[in-house]
Amino acid sequence: MIEHDEINGVSETIQEIDFDFISESSSINEKLLLILNRETGLAPYSHEFVEGFQDPQILSGFISAISSFMGEVTGKNHLQWKTVFGSDSIMLVEGGDWSIGVLVASKETIELRSKLRGLVREFEDCFEFLRDIEGIQNIFSDFDNYVRRMFVDERVTNRTIVTKVPDWRNSMSKFNLPSISFDTLKALLGFEKSATVQEITETQNIRNDKVIEIVSNAFWNGIIQLTYIPSDDDILNLSEKASSILFSKSNPLNLSSSCLRIVARFDGRTPFSQFINNVTIPDKELVLRDLGSLINSGFIQRISVEKRLVLFNECILSQLISKGASIVGSEKMMQFFEAVSVLGSSIHPRVSRIVLLENMHVMCILEENMAPGDLDDMFNALEYFIDKITKHLSKSNGIILAENLVERIRKECRLNWIPYLTDLVI
């Protein structure tokens, strides 16, 4: 039986029985990615995170069938939905104008949903000419590198643990260029079984960015496994429904009390460094490995690109209110804030979720695991608020002063947020 529900704008179907193509759970959350053509039902692009997981064309037929079924039952074309199989596999589906992105994972995270949405948009921009074509092979090399960078490179840091898979040498034949094989061999021969990216960089005397590229490419080709230890700059949050498992009295994941103390503080706003460096941890290395395992398995996620943009805009508005108050006075700035809030709530309803604190700073009220589309709305509400506050300041103290103030604030926030916006254009 398939049940249907609507959660955060995402359709959800829950399948009570296991299908043959759902494999045993592994240490990595992602299993399979594919993008299929809605018109033809074929999957021109796919990547297996777990080798031999499932034939993409068989899976694309299943997705096409269930998508059509949902459309007939509900009378509308769902662009986002998910299907849960048993207890350890879930399909996230993101629809575009003519393609459908599908990501099979052990657990849903907003980070994965955000990445999948971005990939569908990029695919349609790059391959519009495929819309009415049944299939062309071997044209996705650049796109595959883009997907790899999004799923792997962004999460690889100096702390990331690299582990060779059994019989890894025989997998070297997957590389087309001898230079890639040579660089990979050089990096992997320097340790017996596992090493961090930092250790490989130091022992092999290879540039750090080059090591990241090598291990990312090796992982993408199934030669190694990666454990994503969080970096100091990561902003982390618990995935949906993870709390009930992580903080269960029975401690089913056998986590140390130190690890639980760190995880309990994750708020989706604060950099990881403030947790790991400000708490006395006797078993720091063990805690880092436990956190890496939780990230790999999907219990912990990095905040999505949409949320990073929201927090960046929150920084701008907060400083604008604070510095504006030092120019026109707190009372007048509170009047400006209230006027924009009242007017804006009818135009951008999420403006009502922007609150003014006692210290003349601003904070957005963000629900846990907000969908990417909801965060887009929050970002637009902040843009609206910034624009209206700037106009109030312009009327009060002149356009040039207000515009210069906003520009200085944008530069300051951009500087503070460089570690979190390196893959964005701001």
C-alpha cells in the first residue's frame, strides 16, 4: 500500500515492503543518483555511489510509473516527492521542466534535497537539446565532474579520512589518463589502510587542493571510501527525525557522552569550531570520527546553500539595523523596522518571521529542516527588508550615506562568510 502526504511542499509516499533493488545499508548515505527525461522515461545520466546498487533504467521506469500514478490520483504534477522503502532507503525526487532528478539515500537531508534541486536546474540548462532525444552517450564528462564536486569536494577537508577499498589496485584501470593513475597511486601508496587528507598532504608532499581532487576522483570511481570529518568552518544541523535516535536512552549508535554533548549543541547557525574548541573533550579524535560516521550515514548534515544565503542576508540586515540605530537613534530605527514589518508581511509573509532583538540586531525564525523553496522565500523576504530599511535611511539621512552604509555592510558580511560562500556568487 502506498500512502501519500504533503510535508513542507514535498509529496511523500511510503512503501511498506522492500523492493528487490534496495540493497543492504552501507556506511555512506548516498546510494544512487540519476536524472531521467520526463518525455522519454530514460535516464541519460546516472552515478552509483554504491557499486551495483541498481540498473538506472529499471529504476527510471519505476519512477516514471509512480510519478504518472500520483498525477492521475491527485490531479496535479508533483515536482518534489519522496518514497520510503522499508527502514533504510529513501528516494528523493525533484522535477524540472522536462527532467526528473532522483537520489536514493539511506536518510533524507535538506542538504541532499538542495543539491538535487541544483543539479536538475544545471542539467536542464546544459542539455536542453536532449529534451526530445531518446539518448546520447558519453557527453556528460564535464557534468559528471560538476556533480562530483558538489557531492564530494565540498565536504572533503584536511580531517577527512581516506580508506582504501579491498582490491583497490585493480580498480585503477577505471582512469582513462595515465597521469591520473600515477597521481592516485602516489597518494594511496603512502599509507597502509587509512589516512587523513592532511596526512597524505604532508607525507607525500602534494598540494592540499591536489590531494582533495585526487581523493575525490578516487572515491567517485570506487577506489576508496571517505569519512567526512567536519571542518572548523562547517555549520551543522541534525537531519529530520535523527534526534529521536541520537538521544535515545538505549543509545543504539553507541555514541560517547562527549559526542552527544557536541551534537546536542548543533543549531544550524554556529560554526563547528565554536563547539569543538570551546568544550573540553578528553577523547577528541574519537569524537571527530564518530561525527564523521554520523555525517556519512546522514544523521548530521551541513546546512544547505539556501540556508547559507539566508544567514548571509540576515547578517546584512542585522548590521544595517544596528549601525543605522547609531546614526538615527534606536527609537527611530525601531519605528522603521515596525513600518517595514507591517507593510511587508502582506507582500512577503515570511517578513513576519524576522524579529528585532533587544540589542538592535535581527534574527530570522527558521524552522528545523526547512525545505529549499521555503528558504528561498525567506531569502527574498530579507532582500525586501534590506531594501525598505535602506530607503527609510535614505529619506532620513540622504541616499549617498545609506547606499554607502549598505555597501560597507555587504563587504563586511561577505568577508565574515567567505568560508561558507566559496561555492556561491554573492
